[in-house]
Amino acid sequence: MTKTLSDMAVEVLNTADGRAKTALSRTHAAAWFAARAAGQPLAIGAAVPPPQPARPDKPDLLSPRDVPRRRPTSALGRIAMLHAIGHIELNAVDLHWDLIARFAATPMPLGYYDDWVKAADDESKHFNLICDCLESMGSFYGALPAHAGMWRAAEDTAADFLGRLAVVPMVLEARGLDVTPGMIALFEKAGNAQALAALQVIYAEEVAHVAYGSKWFNWLCGRDGLDPKEAFHTLVRRYFHGLLKPPFNEEKRAEAGIPPDFYWPLTQAQDDDADDLGA
């Protein structure tokens, strides 16, 4: 019996080892796009994703305040930075497959699934690029502790499709557009060509992932008769813990379809939030 796309998503989510998870992710993405090219798209299905994805025994997951801070100008600091990026990329693989399976009951155009399967495939490639960099520097993913809160946004928005699109691609991934240029400059100065090339690939491809979020957020708002900017402000205030922090990469955010009036108002606390949109 042919697996559905939701079945594939849940298989990835239930695979613990990072290299194995990303290998399966890339295999399933290839199968999806092969079926699309043949004009016989796979069924979306209705498999139930786990509350949390499977994770390897290492890294140890710590509260953000307990994760050791290292100077990024040192070799150990650069390893720690790459380790943190690898952790983000592995979580992104799961976030994108979860986005497919968890909200499969909501009818969406096939282009929606094309976008998020492509994003999951990209994130799988990114994780492996970073793992290769770590190993070339005498380390590996799991050698250092990592942020325990990476899945919190998924848990908070598990029952809110629009909220998930607002917080994960349009806030968390958009933040990557802000900070990655500085990391690129750091590894360029250090003369690490392999890490520099990996970060440049990640930076180029993350713009599209943010754009997928913006596109489908606006599509759902249009379908439901919501003002996208007002809905975004309400959902981010509801689900994102804290204020958005500048500086912002306004050029890349605009390229991804997020104008400044979406995010600048969220840099300041507001006493009276917009009207509730409902669950």
C-alpha cells in the first residue's frame, strides 16, 4: 500500500538520529516530487504526528539560561555556534513535516505541500552541511548541550494552523534572515571556507521558507476574510514569548513578503491587544 504524505511526515518525526532523520526526510521528499512530476500526486492522508519528535540521546537539552556561552571569535566558540545552528536546522526539519501532518485535515492546494516538502528537504540538507562542518573541526552534533525550548512554538500552536504559520516561518525563521549575515562575516574573517559556504547556502534558501509562510498565511487570511496584518499581530502576541528585537534585515524580509508594518509594531509592548481571533 502506498504511503501517504502524512505517513511519511510521521515517519520522519518518529526517527531519532539526526543523520537518519534527514536521510529519510530527503528520501520522502524525492518520492513526493517524483509522484508530482508523474502527474500522480500522493494522497495527503491523516496520520497523527507525535506531540514531540523523536530525539537522539545527545545533545543534552538545557534551559536557554543554562546553555554555556562561548566567545564566537574563538575556535571553540565557532564550533558552539555551528552546533547551535545544526540544532536549529534539525528542529526545522521536524517543524516542516509537522506542519504537513498536523494540519492535514484542512484542505490546501497541492502547492502548499510542494512548498513545505521542499523546505523540509532544504533543512535536511542544511543539517548535514553543518554536521560536515562540525566533523571537519573535530566535533559532532551532540557534543555540546543545546536549547531545550526549540519545540515550544510547535506545542503552543498545535491547534492553530494560522498561528503556526505566523510564529514559525514568519517570526522564528525570519529571525534567521536577521542574524545570518553576521555569522557569515564571522566565518569569512576566520577563513573557514567550508562553514562559510554552508552558511551562504542556508541564507539563500531560508528566504524562500519565510516566503512560504507569508504566502500561505496570507492565503488563509484571504480565505477566511481576515486582515493579514491585524491577524499576524494578534497571533504573534498570543503565541510568541516576548517582543521582536531589531535590527531587522528589511531587504530580505521584504523579499520574503513581510513588510515592516508587520514586525516593527511587535517590538513594543501593547496594553490592549487586538480583538481575539478565536481558537
